[in-house]
Amino acid sequence: MFMKINLLPDSQKQALKQEKIKLKVWVALAYLGFSLVLFFCVLFSLNYMAKAKAKNFVGQTIEKNNPQNQEKFKTTKIQIEGLNTELAFSSQVLINKIYFSDFLERIEGITPAEIYFERILLKKGSREVSKSEGSEEKETQFFAQGELEGIAKTRENLYDFRTTLLNQGAWLETVYFLPISWKLPIKSEFSLSLLYFLPKK
Amino acid sequence: MILTTKTQIKLSILLFLGLTCLIVIFVYRPLFLNLKNNSENLTKKAKDFFQVEKEIKSVESFKEITQEKATVFSFLDDSFLNFSAPVEFFEFLEGLVRQDNLLVDISPNVRAIGPKEGEEGEVVFKSIEFEVLSGGSFEDTLRFLKEIEHSPFLLETLEVSLDKITEKTTLSEEFSSLRAGEVLCRARFKVTAKEKDAISN
């Protein structure tokens, strides 16, 4: 068994206790003060680093962005833009190109020996059409407008030729023979107009 | 005046709080604002730097691409005539004439269409219209027309007229050797051109 020895008077004991509390408070305040100083040092270092890094970036940017390189950028930009424009333009021209020689080859292929052409006139034309059925959006459609004149051995040959033309499908449209073409039963002089559309290349 | 320990503690805390407030207002606040500005500045400078680096990389990669695809770009460039001196097209036609058994004449109706001048470095497309007259068999004429239409030049066929030569047809001196049954072809082409002396890719 231990006995508690109580030698000091109550007032001194109280004073001693308060001294201890004061010491603890001061130690706590010293810690806080030290933390504040440390935090200041951290902030100051960060600030300094940010400043130095920014300065470094500025230096490097100036170094890389020298007049020689700027000239290179400018030239390259102009070249790229030029090439893009040329490619877009070329593509547009090629998409809308009508090959008249293709038309002549096709028409030659379906013309029977009894039909002779005397004159063929082809002109490039265009029209605005809806992109899809019911759509208000328009697109330009290119075609060759043809006027063909010639002679058929007989009226029947000419009629058969007309049927062949009408059955050609999408590449030929508005096939029209002038009424006078049907006048003669033999050696019929005919005049035909049509529209030739792309098989696009 | 002798301060009690309790008062000393209270005063220490108050003094510490007061000092802390002063430090926060006069030291930390400006430091924080400075750090914020520097960070923003750093972000901006870093962005500028990486942008320049990106541009340099783009220029290098563009150079690599142009070297790799030199033939493609050369082909694209060659598809445009030199607006000031369209020698290539005439040479091409001369080559075809030698190759095909045809009489060919380029009509004086050569029309140069040049839009307004563009800004510095801007690619401005112009065009030259050629009217080509040829005479010979239908097969040779068709081959000639096909070779022009499938030539590497960026051209559009605007009009083609084929007339079968009869005894009654009046022919100019150049085509006087043509016989009845052969074809006289008049074709109009629009060839895209650019000022090659000013822009070199």
C-alpha cells in the first residue's frame, strides 16, 4: 500500500498547477508560431519556384519562337492551307467532271448498225435538285446535254433504238425525238435530245 | 503591477491571436495573391511554350509528310497549268497529235479567266479555256478526246461537237485532207491554272 504525501499548502499547489498550464500554453503557441513560419517558408518557396519556372518557359519560348522559326511557321501554314485548298478544289472538280468520251463510247455501244449519226453536240449543264426525297436541301447535279442528229435505215430501226435508249436506266434522261423524226418510213432523218448523267469517277 | 498566471496565459493567447491576424493580413494575403498570379502566369507561359513546341513538331511532321508523299504533291501541283505560260498543255496536245493519226488545231479562242488577286500566299485558281479542233476517224477522235479527258490536268469538258464530213462540208485549209465519212470534232475545255511562279509548293 502507498500513501499520498501532501506537504504543500493548497494555494501553492494551485499556483504550481497554473504554472504548468502556462508552460503548456506557451509550448502550444510556440508550435503554432513555428508552423506559421514554416507555412510561410513553403508558400514563399512555391512562389519563387513558380516565378522562376515561368521565367524559364518565357526564355525557352523566346528561344524556340525566334524569327527564323516564325518564318518557318508562316511558310508552313501557307503551304498547308494552299495544299488543303488545292485538294478540296481538285476533289470538287473531279467529282463534278463529266466524261464526254464515256458518253460517246456508251452511245456507240448501243447504236445498231442501221443508225448513223451525222452530228453530235454535247454541252455541260447543271441543275439544282433535292438531296433526298422531300428534303429542302439542294445539291447541284451535273450532266451533259446532248443533241444528236442522224439517219435511220427504217422507221422501225429508229423506234427500236428509242426503246433501247429508254431502257438504259439512270445514265440517260429525257430522251426525246423531234416528231418530224418519225415522218419518213425509210432513211428517217432524226433529231434526238437527251441528258447524260455521270457514272462518277 | 504583478499579473497573475491566469492573466498571463490569457494575454499570451490574445497577443498570439493578434499577431497571427496581422501576419495573415499583411504577410500571407499578399503572398497568396502573388502566388496565385505567378501560378496563372506559369500556366499561361507553359501553354505558350507547349503551343510553340507543338507548332515546331507540326512543321517537322509536315516536312516528313511532304517528303514521303512528294510524288502525290508533285502530281497535284502538275495538275494545275501555269497560268502565265501554259506550255505543258500545248506539249501534251502535241504529244497526242504525234501519237494519234489526227489533224489537230488549237483555235485562237484561248480565254484566260483570272479572278481577283488573293491575299499574300492565298491560292487563287484561274482557268484557261482551250478550243481544240481535230479531224480524223471517229475511233481516233474518240481516243483523242478520251486521252485529253483522262489527262493529269484538272480540266472540265464544256462542249463537244462532232460533225460527219460529207462532200458538201466546207473545210478550212488545215483540215482539207479529210475525207467524207470522217469526223470533225470541236471541243472546248476549261483547264484549271495557277500562278506557279508566285507559289512554289
